[in-house]
Amino acid sequence: MPDPVRSLQDAKPVPYWLDDPGRPAALPALVGDVRCDLLVVGGGYSGLWTALIAKERHPERDVLLIEAQETGWAASGRNGGFCEASLTHGTFNGHQRWPAEMHALEQLAERNLRGIEETIRSYGMDCDWERTGSITVATEPHQLADLEELHQLGTRYGGDLAVLDREQLRAEIDSPTFLGGVWDRSGVAMVHPAKLAWGLKQACLDLGVRIHENTKATALEESGPGIAVRTSYGRVLARQVALATNAFPSLVRRHRFYTAPVYDYALMTEALTAEQLAAVGWQRRQGWADAANQFHYVRLSADNRILFGGYDAVYRPGQGVRAERDQRPQTFATLARHFARTFPQLDGVRFTHAWGGAIDTCSRFSAFFDLGYRGRVAYAAGYTGLGVGATRFGAEVMLDLLAGERTERTALEMVRRKPLPFPPEPARSIGIGLTKWSMARADANGGRRNLWLRALDKAGLGFDS
């Protein structure tokens, strides 16, 4: 049998989603000094939602968004395209941290996902939105008990979940590695992530948001009654600022110990033929992810390609996010071999794209928020791979905070408290490395968590995904 790695020989080292002839042209850079009511720094989902909702709330507000490269070029344009309702990185994580708030958080999550769907519809965004749900899959016997617990907990908080035994699961998506699953039938949608970012960009422009790309924010400081932000070619004086830089180092130094950039990688196959697709089944087009600590996430694109990503989560020392880290051949080889084991009936299918990018992880795995400079600068980050949906909620939180309003969102303990910061180097690298090694050991040993992972659980860090 040929080495599955051969299927990578023609793979382009760029994100599939961004490799699109319909990609919008970049907007001009900002040159000179300008003023605005609200400055949004960052042109990914977090910044785009903030700018759009700010104009929807107050159409008269002068909103300016600046992006260091092009809108949607980073995590927002290169993720797997799973738009999950969860605001807490899953039910387990939320229940562990905020059990008293989980009913409210799940209601806000469903309302937020519905708001994304309504925005896509009302602005006519063509972004391959499919409300298919997603299946958590057991590939090892010990994971079946975890899935039963997931079903019970999710149902307790109002989730629309179905337990699938091995035969039922393989009737949905056929893989010899599958032992059972839990299908979240309504809490997850599939989307073309770059087209969603580009649709949000156009909606912002249509409402009068000023957007300048290739405009990097380099420093932030108080300036009289406002905030001055230095840029590549000038300065912006704003009444208020929303920082939506996520994996990139924050302009507010105290935020930098709360996040760490972790690199995630994915492959995309060529479009499947009708015969190949029939061999896998997959008629209802759900996304799926396995229940391991080092997990894969997998889905179909609109043109019936299979995205196969995850497993390796790679941390490199230092705060920088660097383009050379977007390619990691050893991870691509691992993914190709895992794909061949998962779908042996697709032997010979080739990969057309292989890419990676940074995720802004934090110690509680879900977004945190801050307000500073006497209430004039808001910040949200730490989405840890579930930002496609949760960034809209984060945008509303930032705008509530800047408005000085006590809302259902700002009253949440999740919003009021921040996670534990990561330690400085070299302790950060040592801790993350030990955690990753321990999670791999747990996967290989029936899910048994070693002393290190149990200590993290007791400290409230809960590294379980």
C-alpha cells in the first residue's frame, strides 16, 4: 500500500478558503492623522462584528476599522468553518467553571447563533451556511462513557442531542474507526469562513464603517479626552477603542500574559466524485470531531472536499505570530496518515491545500474581557479555536462595556473575571510541553489523567481538549 504522505505532493501551502478568485481587493492603507468616535483594531471576526454591531446600534457613530494586513487573512479566514453556538468551549468546560450561569450562557449562545444566521440572511451574505450540526465521535472504547456524560449534561442544559451507536453513526458517516457518537443537531453550523469575513466586511462598508487595510496599529496612549493609536503612516484619535487582535500581542501590555499563540493545521482534499462520496455516506453533511484530547475536526465543503484538521497543537516560545510557522510538514504527514486510516475507502484521494495558523488560547479555553484607560478601551480575546460564533457575543460585550451599561452579558461572572495568566518563559514552554505530553499519554492509556493533569484540573485550568 502506498504511503499516504504521497497524497500531499501537489498540496498548495495556502489556506483553501483564502485561495479564491472572488477574494475582494484590499482597501487602501490609512495615511495621515484622523479622528473617529470608535476605532476598532483588527479585521477578523471579532473586529468586524464589533464595527457592524456598533453601526447597527448607533448609525450616526463614526466607526473606523484598521487591519494590519487584509480583512479575514488570519484565523478568521483559515479555520475549519465550524460555527458553534457554545460560548464556553463546550458544555463540559462551561459546567466546570460557571455551573450557576450555564442555563443563561446556553440561552445566550443559542440567541447568538441565531443572530449570526439572521445577519447572514439580512445582508445577503453568500458564505455556504449549513445548519447541519456536528457529531462528537468515539474512536476508543473509553470515550463512550465520556459521550454518555456529554449527552446527559448537554440535554440538562437544553441541547438537541442524539446518541448514535456504532451502526447508526456509520450510517451517517462511514469510518471503520468509529465506535459511537453524540450528534448536536442544531447547535453547530458549517460555513465558508473567509466568505463570512468578506461578507461582514461588505456589510460594514454598506453601513458606513471606514475600513483601512495594510494599516498596523503600533502603540496606544491617552490623549486628552480620547485615545491616540499610532499606525503605520499616522495617528488615529478616537473617543473609544475596541481591541480585536486575538492571537497577536495586545497594544495593552498587561493583556499579553493571558494568551498564547498555539498553531493548528489542516488539509483539504480534492473534490470527491459521486462514487467516492457515496462510499463515505455523509448525506446530512454534519461536521464531526473525535473525543480524544488530541482531536481531529472534519467536515465537507460546499463542493464536497473533505477538510481534515487538528490533532497537533504546536506552541513556539515567544509572543510573535510568524508566517513561517504556518507550514509544518511533519504535522501534514501525520494528518495524511490519520486520514487514510479514517477513510480507507478513499485510497488515492489527493490533498490540494495544506496550511496552518495561530489560535489565541487562554487558560480557561474561552473568551475573556477587559476595560481600561478609564473606560475608553475594551478588549476581548482567548477564544481558543471556537471564535467563529463566539466573537459576535464578544463584540456585544465590548460595546456594552464601552457604553458603561450593565446588561445580561456584562453581569456574567464569565465576563467579570479573567483567566489565570500564563507564566513567563521558560516556565510557559515547559508547562505547555508537559501538558501536551500528558494529554497524549491520557489518550494512549484509556483516558487516565496523570498527576500533572489532575493538578491542573484542581487548579481550575482544566486542560481537557
